[in-house]
Amino acid sequence: MDLPEHARPDVRTALFGGHGTVKVWNLLGQASTPPFSAVLACELEPGGRVGVHVQQRDPEIIVGLGGNGVATVDDTPHPLVAGSAVYLPFGSRLSIDNSSADEALSYLIVKAEVAR
């Protein structure tokens, strides 16, 4: 079966120096959809971690979809669970930890371009 790009995850290992794997679905594909620069559905494996990295391009919002995790923004931890939302200003530092040993952490990342 030939699936569209957004239906196939990009599997990343040890993302930004973290550990474990993250499946990333690019929901925009190659479409240009201003002001949004990215809409990504992500699934971080149990016990996995996305390492600390700086928001290089645009501010973003992370929306928790399922599981139990923590998004740390500029050294401040925020719960990342179904229904939660975490805002990341441009230039902030982010890491994400899946607190569960047996359940994936699912979240949505939405980035939007802003005038600077």
C-alpha cells in the first residue's frame, strides 16, 4: 500500500541527545499552510526522553494526547498528559520525558510563524 507522507512516521532515535525512539508524523506534508510552519504528531516510547534543545525557528504549543510525561521549558517542568497544553516561546529550551515505563507518550506539536 502506498501511504501518503503524513501517514508514515519518521522514526528518530536519541532525538537531541535523549534516549529511546520517537515516531513523528508530519501532518502538513509538503503543504504550505501559513502561518503554521509545522504540525507534528509524536509518540515517545515508554521511558524515552527528547533531549534539551532550543526553539530555533518559531514558537510552538505542545498538546498532550495520551500517556504521562513532562515537558520542561527553560528549567520549569510542566505535566504533559491528555488535554494539557504547554507553550514554548521562540528561543526557549525544551526537553520531554515519558514518565511511564509501559505506555507511549503521545503529543501534538504546532508551530506558527510570527512577525519579528
